[in-house]
Amino acid sequence: MLDLCDMSSEENFSSLGLNEDLIQGIDSMGIQKPTPIQRESIPHILEGKDVLGIAQTGTGKTAAFLLPVIHSIIKESNRTSVSALIVVPTRELATQIDQAISAYGYFTDISSMPIYGGSDGKVFTQEKHALTTGTDIIVATPGRLNMHINLGYVDFSKLKFLILDEADRMLDMGFQPDIQRIIAQTPDSRQGLLFSATMPDTIFNLSRGFLNNPITINIALSKPP
Ligand code: AMP
């Protein structure tokens, strides 16, 4: 469990305005107080702002974007297409985020599917089904998602959120062209969130092309001497 919370703050997840069923999921995971990145990001994301978050794993960054995204999606009752796309560097991270969606969203009707390379034809068919029948949140690695996009049946025209997580790692792994292709599939109206542990020029340039007037949130982890 993280120990990054400012215990003097009385702010909790209810005071951030999150849905009660979602708060039940957060409670059942034993999480009580938002971490700094959660306190700072959640209100802006709920307001519809684009966010550039500079934060490492261990700061609670995953919940910082998942909670407001799930909150916004479950408010809509007639959902027939993919509402949020989370692009991540590795299958491990895709699986981990998919599991976090199931845990936080346990008492809601949110649906999600991880999409990553290396699996067999049966899994490919399940992924295609999730992409075309309106699973709420897709968590995908860039190469595998582009395989589906190239086959022509992916329609992100009604996408509400595009999230790039661990963006610096994705660029280090050579995914820049794949990411640009994915961004080009999404509507201008979508809300963009970009999370990265570091902020080199390449990430700055990516964020300039992708985010619209973003709020920048920089959470520096203190390191032992
Ligand atoms: P992350 O930085 O997103 O990789 O999260 C690291 C770990 O912190 C995960 O195991 C989360 O379940 C946990 N976590 C997320 N938010 C909180 C919070 N507000 N309080 C305590 N633990 C948390």
C-alpha cells in the first residue's frame, strides 16, 4: 500500500465527487485517501480537461486516470461503442490496468478488455469482438492495436478518452509511429491524458501534438540519498 497521502488532508474520494458505486470498489480495496497525483488530477479530468501527468509507478497514477474515466463512462446508460482507449508499452501493464478496472469498477457495470501481442487466433477473435461490440475500455499495446486497425473494422469515432500511459517507455521501445497512427484514428473531441515518468523533448513534442491546453501535474518522487 502506498504511503504517499498527506494524512493532514481531510479530502477523500467522496469529496472528489466520484460515483458511490465506484467509491464502494475503492473502499473494498482498502484505499482510503487519494495520493497527491489523484487529488490533483481527478478534478481536472472530471471537468473535461486534458492532463499531462509526470509521475512514476508507485504514485497511484493508474487510479488517478482510471477513477474519473470510469466515473464519466458509467454516467451514460446507452453505451454501444468503445468509450476509452488506454495505450501502454507492455502486456504486463495492459493486464494490470485491466485488473484494476475490474477491481475499482466491481460494483459498477463497466466493461474492459486487454489487447496485446503474442496470443493465438481465438484470443484475436475475442479482441475483435471487444473492439466492435462496444466494450467500454480497451487497454492495448500499440503494435497489436494497429494490427486490428489495419484490418479496417475498428471505429473510434465516438471515443471519449485517449490515455497514453508510460509514454516515455513507449517511445524508448520505438512505438512512436504506432502511437501517431492510433491518435489519428481518434476524434478531435476526445479528452487526452498523457502520463510519463520523465519529460524529455520527445514527450514534450508528443504532448504538443496530442493534448489540447493541458493541465500539467508534476509529481516528483523523493529519492533516498
Ligand atoms: P500505481 O502508481 O498506479 O502503479 O499504483 C501503485 C499501487 O498503489 C497499486 O497497488 C495501487 O493499488 C495502490 N494505490 C493506488 N491509489 C492508492 C491510494 N490512494 N492509497 C493507497 N494505495 C493506493
